[in-house]
Amino acid sequence: LRTHADNIWAIGDVTGRIQLAHVAQQEGLVAVANILQGANKTVDYNVVPNAVYTAPEVASVGLTEGQAK
């Protein structure tokens, strides 16, 4: 989550990745750990749940059937 500038970190929509609030929250937690603890943590974007709020609701997480095959 570090940018090309050593003292600048980015989370949320500006990263160009998944634009969901819970993803930005996790990115923030990872960024803080990396900044304050000198950790080298990353966010695993392959396990982000998502939902479509329709009737009936539809949700998914992980690989699709085609990707798993």
C-alpha cells in the first residue's frame, strides 16, 4: 500500500483496486501495521466477499467454478 513516495500510503478507492468499504478498512489496518510496526503485510484480494442486493440476494467469495477447474 506504499506509493512510489516513501512517506505516502494509499488505501481505498485511490488504489484502483476493489472499491468496497470493507476492503478499504482492511487496507487501512494493513497500512497502519506496516507503518507503525515495520511489518510487510499485504491484503489478499482473492477472498473479498461481495453481494448484489436484489430479491433474491446474490453473494460470492473466492474462486468461480470455472477458475477452480
